[in-house]
Amino acid sequence: MSAPRGHVTTGKASLVGGVVVAVATLVLWMAGATELGFHGHTVLVLGVALAAATGVWTRLADL
């Protein structure tokens, strides 16, 4: 006889943590890129992609 399967619930802290990490990643990306002399839409798009990936990863890793 097997135990009933439980449903994994995600907490609000996991979502907030993912958003905070994403915002912090984007801020650090833009600060570093500006300091190194990189500007433009490409740098911004790459930063947003990196920030989204780290935010999602943080959200999923917290499960």
C-alpha cells in the first residue's frame, strides 16, 4: 500500500525571492556593462534575458 501523493505548493516567498534576484541581477548587469563601456539595446536585452533566467531558476530551485 502506497502513501497518497501530496501536492507541492509554492510559497509567496519563493516568488518574491525570484523577483528580487531578477531585479538585482539586472541592476548589477547594467552597472557592470556601463562601467565597462558597453551601451545599447543589445546589452539591455542580454541583461533582461539573464535576469529572467536567474529569477526563474531561483523560483524553481526554491521548490
